[in-house]
Amino acid sequence: MRTTLTLDDSLAKELKKLAVDTGQPFKNVVNDTLRAGLRGRSAPLRRAYRLTPAAMGAPKPGVELVKALQLADQLEDAAISAKLEQRK
């Protein structure tokens, strides 16, 4: 898979040096280094995300949520159409 990856300058220099020293292509060195790092990590990188729900109360009298959702859909459709028009 091809992807774009931004590396710190110092890290890129180390990886290039390792590629030259080992005679391997740069992409192989990057892939091998990433694999080794993933195998070597012992703890998850992130803690579990916890969300505390909050009651917002009932909608105000006269406010119909169905109409609000329909309006949101229309606004989203208009934004997508405008974006597609700019590509032409």
C-alpha cells in the first residue's frame, strides 16, 4: 500500500543511514523498523476513552426535531453540491 508519511528530519537521517549500512532499500528499513516497534510495545498507546453523558432536557415547545434533521440534511447536501461544483 502506498501512503504519504511525514518523518522528523533526524529520524529520516537515521533510517537512511541504516538503509545504506545494511544495503537494504529505504522502504524495507522503514517497514522493518515499524514492525519491530509494534512487536515490542507492551502497553496500549492510548487509555480507553470515557464519555460522561449529560442530560440536555426535552426540546422546547414548538421545536420539531424531525424538521431540524431535515434542515441539517439539506444544508449538508448543499455543501456537498457546492464542493463538487468547485471541482469542475
